[in-house]
Amino acid sequence: MDACGVILAGGRSSRMGRNKALLALDGKPLIQRQVERLSAWFRQVVIVTNTPGEYAFLGVPMVSDRVPGLGPLAGVEAGLRASRFEHAFFCAVDMPFINEALVRFMVQAAPGYDIVVPAPGGEYEPMHAVYGRGCLPSIARNLEAGRLRLISIFPDVRVREITDAELLPFGEPERLFFNCNTPADLEEARRWLEEEG
Ligand SMILES: Nc1nc2c(ncn2[C@@H]2O[C@H](COP(=O)(O)OP(=O)(O)OP(=O)(O)O)[C@@H](O)[C@H]2O)c(=O)[nH]1
């Protein structure tokens, strides 16, 4: 795809109790799973992390938040600055079931918008969204003002919501956007994979 694929991996993993990016699912670290997928789908891949030494083994370009510790909005800023493309697809490192067809659909919907975001049941999934360079001024303003949530920028920019009806062909939202916050979540993801065989 003619966009950048960005993995947000700058979090604290406090609910997991250890760095979730390095926990194994299906025999490999979660972050490696994301890298392999995005590398197959996108012409450019970037990891946003504030601990690059932990991920050097992946051989993927890395950037850091301008100010670490502010949360994923700062990670989106860093990823957009590193992107060679107008738009970049961002996903959390702990979202093991991202779907290529859905991601492609979202990237194709991006021209003319600053954000393309799934909204299953009307709730945004901003950790699995396309952001454009047009978001940068709003991100800077919001970070400056201490408004750190990803959705803080939504009122300022052109947002394309992916509706329930549009999501239908790609599978269950509970699975597409599932993320492993806790050890129990990781167990659930393992069970899903085992069931699939
Ligand atoms: N670059 C960057 N990414 C972040 C930051 N905070 C969270 N993320 C990433 O955003 C995604 C979702 O983060 P969460 O799981 O909500 O937060 P977390 O800090 O990793 O985990 P908790 O401490 O359990 O909340 C993960 O992929 C995180 O690595 C940050 O400050 N900078």
C-alpha cells in the first residue's frame, strides 16, 4: 500500500505487568507479528517507541515521541513526522488480529480525509486508524494544552467513520480490534488461535 504502517509501542504495559510487545503469541513476540504483517502490506513501516534498544532485533526504522510519557497522541505525531506518505495506518502493538482487507479499505478511503477510523457500535477505535499529515497542527495544539486523548483532535479535522455496515465483511469487531491489555487478554488471544488450528 502507498502509505506508511506505524506500530505504536511506547506504552507502559502497566496492566500486563511486563512489556507486552515482547510477549509471545503463536511463537513470536506481539511486536514481531505486527512488523511482519505491516511489512507485507505497506511500502514503509515505522515503530514508535521510547525504548528502541528493545526492538533493534527487528531491523525496522524506529522513532520516539517528541516528549515521552504523554501517551499515544504523541506517538501518532512522531509516526506522521516519520512517514514519507500523506497518510499512515496506525495500530497498537497489542492488537493481534488486524485484517489486511480492512486496513486496505481504510487506506483507500483516506484521500480527502485526515482520519479514517472504525466506529463499531458508534465507538471509535482510534488505535486502529489512518491519520494524515493534516492532523499535525491539531496534535501540536492539543498536546500543548494537555488534551492527550487521541479523540481530542477529531473535532478539528476531517474524519471518515467506518460504519458497522462497512465493517461487516471483515469480521467481528470484538476480534478485529481486540487488544491484549492483561494476561487474561493474552490467554484469550491464544485460545482463539488454537481454535483456528
Ligand atoms: N508512542 C507511544 N505509544 C504509546 C504511548 N502510550 C501508549 N502507547 C501505545 O498505544 C497502544 C495502546 O496503549 P495502552 O495499552 O492503552 O497503554 P499502555 O501504556 O501500553 O498499557 P497500560 O499501562 O496497561 O495502560 C499500545 O500499543 C501502546 O504501546 C506513548 O506514550 N507513546
